[in-house]
Amino acid sequence: MGLMAKKKRKPKKFSAVDQVKAMARAQIGAPPAGRVVPDRREKKADKHKPTLGKLLEPE
């Protein structure tokens, strides 16, 4: 198989939004990383304390 010449990269189209964001990152710094929000539907805590009868029940 013969080697093929690499394609020239096309210059990126100018975007004002990207330029403004880059300038803000240079002056202020990068924004903080996103946080993981715990899923509310996972496991709900008991609404009431277990009664003495439930505590003494054999499992």
C-alpha cells in the first residue's frame, strides 16, 4: 500500500463567542468544574423512627 499525503487542515471559522470566552478565561480563569447532583430518587430515609416492636422483630 502506498503512503498518501496528509490533508491540509482547514482554518477554523472565526467565532466571536469563542473569542470572548477565551478572553474571559485568560482574565478571570477557568470556571469551576461541575458538581455531581445526588439522585433524589435513590433511597429515601425513613420518615419515622422504628418502633420497639419492629426493633425486636426477628429478621
